[in-house]
Amino acid sequence: MQHFVLGTAGHVDHGKTSLIKALTGTDTDRLKEEKERGITIELGFASLALPCGHTLGIVDVPGHEKFIKHMVAGAAGIDLVLMVIAADEGIMPQTKEHLQICSLLGITTGLVALTKIDLVEKDWLELVRSEITDYLQDTFLAEAPIVPVSAVKETGIPELLAETDKIVSRLQEKNDDGIFRLPVDRIFTMKGFGTVVTGTLISDKIKVGEDVQILPENISTRIRGIQVHNQPTEEAFSGQRTALNLQGIDKATLARGNVLVRPQTLRPTKRLDVFFEYLASNTRKLKNRSLVRLHTGTTEIMTRIVLLNADELSPGEKSFAQLILADEDVVVAGDHFVLRSYSPVTTIGGGRILDPLPGKHKRKNKKILDDLQILQSGALPEKISVLLERAGFNGINVRSLAFRLGIHVKKIREALEKLFSDRQAILLSGDDTTALSSHLYAQLEDLLMKSLADYHQNNPLKEGISKEEL
């Protein structure tokens, strides 16, 4: 069975948390300050059993502009969005920003809850509904149902549940790159159990007793226990909201933004090749090497953006770019990212990661730009060929190709076999198959033969050269 996560979105005080409580019976505001101020500050979590048989994980995000970075962390890994808009206020600034963020993160489906309908007259309600329909016309929510609700009077809750059920039952099976990843969004300690981390399991699955690595800190631990929807289980699957009890780990050593992976499957990075869209809503140009805030998964990292085919970007323009990170990040090719300006902090754009482990590039270099175009839209064998060239004489192994392309190892092996049969790649056997570009292999042979010829010319009385000297 496929597993899915719904995330809320919308302006502060539009009733997201109250609506989730009406739907699920769970109050997702946990903090004393949240109770006192009446607004969500941190991420909240709940689950919802649907008539179609799915149990939906729910992430409730804060709406206040000061907590947008928490919202982005919560939106990572969600499959559909519940956009919450209050009938007495209509579309507000964070309504717009949350919608932009969801779009940049690759979310393509959802529905709209028109809340607080008990506070307005019928004529006003229709006016606001019309405004929402017009605003959403050019967004991924253009065809989304708009459901009028009142969490206080529980009006429209059955209708909202029914519409959610319809959407979830139509959701397509997600691509799974086969690389177990769980970006951590919450850490706490349970008496008698120890440290627990939670997050959305991005791909693959995990079982009790398996060894895992915590990146980028490179801490090794073991899964002591698993809970999904507050129920203990032996195994968790891609798309599930998951709580993992970690063996022998102090809570103080962990932080939001850590990523749990299987040992030796992913590598932290401080440089990313990306395709970037600078939002049309921006009011000024973006200059090369601007300082920005990078959001991937549940992390926020200060970053320099190096534009590879332009000196600056006007609002609405797109570009290949290289991001130079102040701290290490853990990502896979194909992951979405969001960029926010350094100051004042607003969402300025986002895109997709093309190569999570590139070298440093020269700007406006045709070969580099052509390679990035292939990494963005080429066929899998073409993408592998680009990375084989980038790897040079050292070659690259299958697991690294899977990580750098965000593709399941099985598909990587199939593509490599085709490249080998087409004489475009040389495969070196071993514990983990390493591939080398045929073009570079030929260069290596030529270099080897030249070195031997030079040696014999300079040492005519010697029988040959030792392996170590060569």
C-alpha cells in the first residue's frame, strides 16, 4: 500500500490547527507558548483514517511569517496540501508565500478549506470564494475543490473529509530511488526508551534492528523501535510519518536537519549543481554570488548562489547555478529546494538539484552548461556518461551514481550494461561495480603505453618497469 502525508498551509490565525483538531481529534499545538499566544510556532503532527483505507499522516505548519523556515521544514516530504483560508480575511501574505513554497517543493495536488464561515454573511462568503478561485487560476490548485468549513460548529467537516478521501485515492504511486532517507524534523526523549526522532520517510523502508548513520555528523546507531501513527511496528515504509527510537544516542547530539541513512549510501556535500527559478513576484534583480538561505529537507543553510550562464537574473528568469554552502547538507539529485533572501527574509525562488557532488565550475562554459542540460532532461545513459566524464580516471561506483542521480541502483546497473554493450563505458568488477568512461579509458591506455615507451627509451638495459613505479 502507498503511504501519503498531508501538510497544512495558510496565513497565521486562519484556523489550520483548529481544523486539524476537528478532523482528527488531535490538538497539534504542544508548546506552552503556542497555547498562550493562540498561534502555531512549531510543527505539529496528527493522523487521519480515510474511508478509502489509507491512514494519512498530517503535518500542521505555522502560519506566522517569523516561522516560515519551520513551515518549509514541515512541507518537505508532503504529498498534498490543505490550503487554509479564513472567510473573514481572504487571501493574505502568507497564503501567497506558502503556495509559492509548496509549488517550489514540487507539490502538485491539494484542496482548499475556506474556514471561519460562521463569522461572515453568505454574500461575503461567495465574494471571498470567487476571489480565491481567481487567484488560484494559474497555480497547481486551479482545479482544487474549495470546501467551506467551520471548525467551531463542525460545519463542512464531513465534506472536507470526503474531498480529501477522493484526492488521496487518486494519488499516483511515488517514484522511489531506493535510498533510505529520513530528514529529522523533531527530537525528544521518552522515559524508559531514550532518544526518539521523527520525520517523513522519503524513500525505501526501514526495520527494527537495522544499523543507520546520522548525517552530516556521521554518527552510527541502530533502530531500537519504530512507531507509525502512534502504533509500534517492525517496519516503516516510504511516505509514512515515522518515529524512530535510536539506540545509545544523546538527544543533545542531534538537531533538526539531520538525515538518517543506511551506512555508506550518501555523502554530505557543500556544493550543489542546480536548476533555479527566480520568482516573478520578486521586485529586484538577483546578482551573481548573492548570499541566500537554502532550504532542503528540514535544513536551512547560508549559501552563495553562483549563476553559471548569467551575471544577474530578472524576476521570472531561470538559470543553471552552483550553490556553495556554509555547512554540509545531505541531498540526492532530483530533490527540490527553496531559496530565501538573506535580509529581509522572503521566498525568492527554488528549483531542483542536478548533481549533489560536483566540482567547482567556470561560469559561462559551454561544456558545463551542456552537461547540466543533460543532467536536467537527458536520458539516464546520457546522465551517467556526464558523471563518468566528471569522475575522470578514478571512475565512479554504482552506489555513488545512484546517489548523484537519485535513481534506484537496479536501474543504474541496467543503464551501465547498455553503455558497456555500446562500448561507451568500461565496467570494473569488485564489491561494488565501478564504471569508467570508454573515452577516458582509451586515454589512460595511451598514457600507459607512452609511459612504458619512455621508460624503455631511458632505461634500455632494464627488463621492464615495476607495477609500483608505473
